[in-house]
Amino acid sequence: MIDTKNELRYILLTRLLERAASAGLLTLEELYAAKRLARDKYRPQTVWE
């Protein structure tokens, strides 16, 4: 069963992180680390990366 709430949280968080990185607030390494933490926390059924 897909946990829709966690899927949405994961999608929103990764998009926010990507925007922060494109604005220069995160380095590429920080972005990868933050996305990895988000994946571990929300464990989406489908990861679009």
C-alpha cells in the first residue's frame, strides 16, 4: 500500500531542496545528503530520481 502523505512530503521536500540549491543556499554535496536523508525518513514507494 502506498502512503500518499509520505509520498507528497518527499516530493515537496525534494523540490524545495532543489530550489534552495539552485538559489545557491546549498552546495551539491549538501543537496545530495539532504535528499538521501529525506529518502530515508519518508521511504517513498517510487523514487523519481
